[in-house]
Amino acid sequence: MARRMVKRPFISVIVLAHDAERHVLRTLESVLDQDFDDVQLVVCDCASHDRTAAICRRCAEREIRLDVIELEDTDRSLAFDRALGVARGRYVLVLGQNDWLAPRALEHLHALLTEHDLELAILALSVDEDSGNGELSSHRLSFDVAPTRTKDEFRDQAPLFLADGIFNALKGKVLDRDRADALGLRMQLCGNEASYLAAYLEDIERVGVAGQAVCHVAQQEMLDHFNMAAYACCERNHERYLQLISTWHRDRDEALLAAVHRLHLRGVISCIEGVCSSREISAIERNARVRDMIEAPSTRASVAVLGDTSREFGFIYGSIVRKNVTACCLSARLSILARISHLPFAARTGVMLSCA
């Protein structure tokens, strides 16, 4: 059901959706109801079993700016490449299926992109989560930095973004479509979003933060099972970021190294919490998996870079430093309980740790 608009739009917004009937209409309307209308919206439905595709089709019947692609496959890499093939905008913005744009977000983006001729723009993220009393609370993730003009300027700023996992996911990023095409980037070849973005960033110069363009994202829910692929993805991303800073000839840049290893530890801790919250594995298997993670060479290297004490990770970090599996599992459970209860000492593991 993909159609072609005659005029090339300024920006194309890509949404990949799977079983998203609860929120997908809000996502679509947040784009199409913007005052800035030089936009194309491309939605790729990935073999949904609910009414997602029907909702998108019905919306497309009355909105020429919306193109809908329907796949019989849940492969998100394939879906992204297909959606990018339909996208015609000079720039491409990626949104998650439950995300929504604040009013005037595209207007602010247009002003920033055109004024600085950016190759990459990063939206401010408003992370919405349950406050524990049935109400939603939000915290803002943004960076007060000036747009960069050279490779070195961007690489000097990169630790800010890397430490928070901003480049782990495409959501909330605006890419220059011609640049992506010139680099020959394909998600199916890159493997995941972090690798795709790392390739896009290798020789980038002009990057800016759109602090007034806000994208609302839903806090990821804690899974009740451990997904071994998540840890493998965490390790793969870590290796890719180390390769990236090596490509930049910044192997001795202490700020960059600390940012990459800090992100890695946050990912490892998130995976440990996944193991400790799982109901599907025995205590013996849980302890073995935690031991494998905290004794892995990559984890020991991250600990060596960050030092023996780091308050941002909470109680669990000391257990990782000492390789104490029992204390690590106990700290992970306490951390999960603290976050569920919204206690002030709950450690922050990050909002952009997705390996999708």
C-alpha cells in the first residue's frame, strides 16, 4: 500500500510496528497533526496479529502523506530496510511504535537541520513511566551542547551520548538520507541498530541536539525472563564501540573509553537483573550465568577502566568488582525492588539499552 508523493518531502518519519494496536494511532497522529506538514510518514507492519495493520490502512485512506507497508515477517532489520526504501525525504526520523512527538517537534527540527546543515540530529527524549500510584511521571534526556562542525568537535562530544546509550537505538534520531545511501548502509548487513549507527558515525562532522524537539518514549518494562540474546547483543555492541573509537584514532582518549565501558557495565547489570528476575531458570543456572558475566574478560576490562568504586551503578558494582556471585544476585534483586517501589536509591541502568 506504499504510494509515491510527487514532491520530495523535507523529512520522512519511519515507524516499525508489531502488535501495536493500543498506541499506534497516537504515534501516527502525533506526526500527521504537526503544524509542519512537509513530511512523509512510513509505517511498516511486521506481521501483526492484532488490528495494527487495519488501523494504519484506515488512516492512510484519508491521509496521502502516510504510506503503509505490510510484511509477513517480524524481522525488524528487513522492515527497516523496506521502510527506508519507500522513504523519500531529505531526512529520515525513526520513531518507536509506542512513541509520540510533542507539538511543534518537526518545526524545531526543520529550523535546526536547515540552519546547521546537519548530518545527524538527536531529539530530546521524555521518558514516561508509571510513578507507582497509577499516574505517569516523566524525566527528560537531552544534552545542552552546540552543534558540531568538524569530526574532532563531534568526537569530543561523543562521550556524552555514548555513556547514556544514545547510539544503541535509532529512535529519536534524524539521519541524512543521501548520506546513508552514499555509505551503502543496510540494516540487514549491519545486524542491529547500534552497528548501523556506528557505521554512520565513523566520519561524521555535523551533529546537533534538538532540545526543543521532544519525543515521548515509554519506559521499557522489566521482563520476567532472561533473554540470552540480550547479553550477546550487549557484548557485540561493546566491541563495535571499541572498534569505532579505534577508527577515530582515539584509543587513548580517557573520556571516550570511560563512556564506552560505563555503557557496557550498565548493559551487563541490566542483563544480570534479567537473570535474577527470571522465573524460568534454576538457582544453579542463574548463578552460573551471573558468574559468566561478571568474570568475562570484557567485564573485567570495564571494571579496570572505571576503577574500584562507581556510585552510579549502586550496590551491585562492588559485588561485580569482587566477583561475588551471591552478593551480585542479592544486589540485583534489591535494585529491582527499589525501582519498582520508586525508592530514591534505585540505580539508573539507562533508557536506551535496547538491542533491537
